[in-house]
Amino acid sequence: KERQLRTNVESTVNALIAKEKELPLVREEREQLVKELVDEALGLGPLEELLRDPTITEIMVNRFDQVYIERKGKILLTDKRFIDNNHIIQVIRRIIAPLGRRIDESVPMVDARLRDGSRVNAIIPPLAVQGPTLTIRRFPEKAYSADDLIRIGSISPEMVEFLKVCVLMKKNVIISGGTGTGKTT
């Protein structure tokens, strides 16, 4: 259903652009314009392309003109931009509306989840003094197995065996670490 809607909107936008004689675009520019317009109309605007990239583990909107991503543990500034602060707030509202949640001056902070399970945190003024912020924490599609963790050097085979024994013996285990270090995994 969503795929069909996207296809219909793309067709409509392409037809409108084709009618516009004063907008000479090469094919790549036209495709990019159509993609951006469809993402804005049906999705989360500048975030859509980032959400399609499975290598991105976190998206951080600090200001309308400052969007960072985390990829392979590295924080990178992107070229993605929002029009202004109101544009960010509209995207936040699009995220939380299906959940029956709201965000405004009386409720300036919200935690939510996207359909894929990604965690969302948004803060707007008056709590966010510099303007609205939005963070989306994404999770891998497939959880790492013990063998995966050993292969990438995150844990030793001996530690895996130790943890297995702890679980079998029903011992308390504390898992700690910084944000994004794999505590949940």
C-alpha cells in the first residue's frame, strides 16, 4: 500500500516537473528533486535518505542546519538540512502522531519508537534553548551472536563461556558501558 502510494506520488511529481518549461533539469537533478519532494510529502523529509542507509546507527539533529550521523562508531556531519526550526518540529510531529503522542510548549519532550523499532527522542523549546533537537537511535536488523562478537574481537571465547555459566547458575550480572557500546546486544 505504501509502495503504491509512493509510486503514484512520484508519477504525479514527474508529470508536474515535465510540464514546467522554465525548469531545465538534467536527469540526475530531476530524480533528486522527485526523491526529495516525495520524501517530504510522504516521509520524514531530509531524514528519509539517512533512514534508508543500514550502516547508520544514529541520527542526531542538533539544529535545523546541523544533522550528524553515527556510522561504525564515528560521528559525521552530513549535508542534510532542514528549512528552519518549524520544519524539524513538523517532522517530529509526523513521527509521534501515529502513536497518539504530542509535543508542544506544555509537553516539550517526547520519547517514541519508529515502526522499525528505532528509538526517538525529541526536545523543543522552551526546554531546548537552541531550537528543536531530534535523535534517532537505530538497531541492527540482526543481533550479534556470541561467535560474531568473538570474530570481531569484542569478547574472548573464555568470557563467553564464563557468561554462559553465570546465566545457567542464575547469577546477577551487571552490564555497563557508554552509549552505543552494545550493552543491549
